[in-house]
Amino acid sequence: MASDNQMDLFNLSGTAGSISSPPANFDPEQIPTSAKVPIPPGTYDSMAAMAEHCNRCHRCELGATRTYAVVGRGNPQADLMIVGEGPGQNEDETGLPFVGKAGQLLDKILASVQLTEADVFICNIVKCRPPGNRPPTQEEMDACRPYLLEQIRMVDPKVILLSGASAVRGLLGDKRGITKIRGEWIEWQGRLCMPVFHPAYLLRNPSREKGSPKWLMWQDIQAVRSKLAEINAG
């Protein structure tokens, strides 16, 4: 179960838009028990309510080994949403996404274009840590995807950054390699998405030379900043 401190990380007043409520005979308490139980749009009215379910979720086998479910951090009404692949050890221990070395690099990347945690909402394609930090399986992503769809509905971002190949595959179903589609604007359900390199990949490739992953990431984050400015100006 989530601690009181973990629940305080979420904006309890952040509510969703005009989606109708789930059917009257729907029992939301069954959601954490099986991936066969649907999560209708409008099930949750806050991140905290969803976190309570995630912290006792067994829709896939990852629930058996987690310390905390990692639901999200940042502004639950942000224009920019960042979706990563899966929690690592630091995230599993704290219940917060992107708090290790990769997360520190992500914060620096955002700061380079004058974006802070107040400007983004950060989460993952799966809420529980895969053992050994392996990529999440398709079954695990499918089980957790309805939670992510509820997060997207509640945050209602204008732009979604998909950080890493698993995030792209888990949300969009696109199985192309990240090197082939990074920096490409993809429209999904009326929203603009851009696949980008995961910060952990950038840590393994420290070169800043033209054409390197870090150089390409700099191009991508500038494009995202410009797109947000364009959308907000229009």
C-alpha cells in the first residue's frame, strides 16, 4: 500500500475533464485483481485515487516484486507529458519516476529549454519495476496501459514525449527502433507525440558531437519547446 507521504505527492484536487462516469454496475475494486477487468474512461478523478489501486495491483506479475508502484510526478495539468519505459531501483524504492541518474539527466535536458517539473507530468508505460531493469513485456504493458490512458485523460497534455522504444511500442503499438523514429511528430488520438531517446541511453553514449544521440536529443527538445510555444500562441 502507498504511504501517506506518497499520496501527498499527487494533486488531490486535479480532476479530469468531461468524460462520463463508468457504468453504475461497474465495481472498480476489481481493477487491481486482473488484466481482464477493464478500466473505463472516467474511472479515476485524481492521480492519488489511481495510485491507491496501483499500489495493490496484480494485473501482471510485476506486482509481486514491487516496493512501490511508480505513478508519476510533476504537474497533473501540464501541457507536456513524458512517458518513460519502466521504473528502476531508485524509482521502486521512492515511488517516483526518473529520480536516479537518468532522471537527473532528464531534468537537465528540460532545464536547457527552460522547463521545470511544474511544466511537465512524468510517468512510465508500466508502474512497477521489471526485475533486473529489463524492458517490460508486451503482456505487462498491455495490463498497465489502461492506467496510462486514464493519466493521459486526466492530464490532457498537448504534447507527449515517448522516452525509449518500450514507451513508443506500449502506447502507439509502433515496433520500429527508436533510432528510426526519434524526433518524428506522430499524431495519436488528436495529440502530438514525439519519440525520443531514453536518458539512460544518453548516459551510455556521452559524445556531444554532431549526429550523436545527445546532439540529436538537443535538436528534439528544442523542437518540442518550439511546438509548445506555437500551440499556446495559437
